[in-house]
Amino acid sequence: MCLAIPGKILSCSEQNGVRIGRVEFAGIIRETCLDLVPEASLGDYVLVHVGFAMSVVDREEAERTYALLELLGLLQEELGAHLEPS
């Protein structure tokens, strides 16, 4: 299964004309394309699916999503399979 996981934007930059963010997911940091969420900025939480931020969510929503994924036993599966440390 591959789910959208919320993460916090730690930094933003542009690489080859693409807006890239360093996004933290439960302690794991990955580069994520931010082009689909031009309104997202430093400190915002975004839902990320296969390396693309799809929408901006508030911190409370991100926390609820983490809690639900953990309750269902899917958080570690998703983080381990798709968000290995760089």
C-alpha cells in the first residue's frame, strides 16, 4: 500500500527549475517536489505521495493522520518502505 504521508517543510530551494523542499516525516528527512503546492512555505505541513507534495494541511491534521496510521500499523510500513533516510 502507498499512502500520502504528512511532513513538515524544513527548507525550500529550486533545482533545475523545480521547487524542492526538505521535508521531515517522523524524523526522516526527504527531498520532496513542492511545485503542486505553490502556497506551501517553510514550517508548513504537506501531504506527500511518491515524492510530490499534494496539499497543505495544518499541524493538527498531520498529527491526527500520524496517530491513525500508527493505530492501523501502517506508519512504520509506509515510512520504512518509501521514506528511507537519504
